[in-house]
Amino acid sequence: MTAVSVVRGKAQKAKTGHAGTLDPLASGVLVLALGPATKTLNRLMATDKRYRTVIDLSAFTETDDLEAERVEMRIDEPPDEAAVRAALGRFVGRFEQRPPAFSAVKVEGRRAYRMARKGKAVDLPARPVLVHDIELRSCEWPTVELAIHCAKGFYVRSLARDLGRTLGTGGHCVSIRRTAVGPFTERMAVPLDDVPEPLGEEHLIPTETALKMVEEAAGSG
């Protein structure tokens, strides 16, 4: 059962939508809007995102995460921290990124992941993305831990794949956690199991307040 359906049920079937999905194995912040506030979802989705991820550089996978089998890479000399930092520099700023084949991107009206799971070849075109900053938090072969600040439309799994290709290694995400969506952070988040029932307006951020927070965050960024 998805977070949207759980919250909708606790909100007495009120219309509920989300401001950007999370990957199946990802965790972290998911912004939901209820009732008339669902009309603001496009504005909420356009906000910056922050992620923490651990990437395994010793293998690729078909899904660019742990959902598929590893394809081991032969690496005679693992890259050192300086090489990793240099490679990461290529992924800061504006550049073209190809989404994962197993993603929610639509291809001729169909979700790419549904086609990929049926064994159909999915070759998604690259599209422009923006990364404000990547912090290398740890580097101990075969994994690196990163903190990422990016704009809408960026795929962390694609970064893992492309980082590996740049380094001549493998690359897939061991974990992904979204720590913020615009001004909405982990500190503000409520675990799904702790969402009150019934869920009423007194438990929610008022729409005007939320939009003001988004505007202020955009102005300070």
C-alpha cells in the first residue's frame, strides 16, 4: 500500500497527491497535499531536493540499485579519493542526464519501468538537469557516500551509473534517502505509521503557509 493511499484512508478519503515519487528502495521525505491543496502540487514538485546516497562502485545492476542482480566489474586498481572527487566534479552544474530504464518516465504514454520489467528495451533520451552541490562524505572502496543538492528531475541512480562509467568501475545505489524537498525537511516529517487517524486540518501545514515557505526557500537559494 502506498503512502498516498494510507494518508487518503486516514483523511477520510480526501483527495491526496504527492510532490514527487520516491524510488522503490528509497526512503525519506515525501510531501503530500490533501483536498484543494493538491492544486499546488506542481509548485511543490518544482522545488530543490536533497539526498544522501551510498554508491557501490564494484558492480553495475540493471536497475542501478539493489533491485536487480549485480554485474561484477573487474577493476585492477580502484580509484582513490582524489579520482572520485575529480569525477564528481563533472556532475555539478547543468548537464545532460539519461534517466534509468527502470523509472516512472513515460515512453509513448507508458511508464518506462513497466516496459523494462517485461524485458523490452528502453532507451530514454538524456535531458537537462541541475546539480547545485555534491559533498563526498566518505570514500572507502568499494563504496562512496554522497550528499546531493539538486533541482527537480535529477536521478540519483543515474548518477551512480554514470559515476561508475566515468571512473571505469561499476556503479549502483546501495541506499538512497531524500532528506529534504524544498523547505520541507526530515525534522518536519512524520513517519507513516505515526500519521494520526482521523487526519484533520489541525495536523496539516496550511496551504498558504506551505507556499510561503517554498517562496522563501527559493528566494534564499
